[in-house]
Amino acid sequence: MDLGDGRVDPDDLERKTMLVTLPPLPPGDYWVYYLAASAEDGHDEAGSFTFGVGVVPPGRERHALAGPRRPWRTSAPSCPGGT
């Protein structure tokens, strides 16, 4: 769903924040699933989080990744809100 421009945030000195651009989204709840390869040791870090557009998203707890349709690989060690 993103515009294919995923990148590490150049302002994050720890290189743990990813940025992506999304198209305009209609109001609703959205899930983000990620799979990031650590730049430090090469291990994968998977997870998910929710956000809402015009609504309060469902619970903000971290959910186990059950298998995304399109896993995104990055060089960042983790995602904001990670473990």
C-alpha cells in the first residue's frame, strides 16, 4: 500500500526509524506489518501495529506477526514501538 519509497530516517542517529509515504487513506483502522533485517546482526525483527485515520484505532498493544502478505525488508534494526 505504500508508495515504494521506504527508507531509514536520516535524522535518526541510531538508524532505527523507517519512513514510508502512503497514498491518501479513507477513514478507518489500519494495520502495519513489518519485517526488518537488523543491520547489526542480520536477524529478522517482525511485528505489527495499528493506526487510525479519523478514528481511534483498536488496542495499541503489539501483536505477533502471523505472516504478512508482503513482508518489507529494511536495513533498520527495529521499528518505533519495537520490543
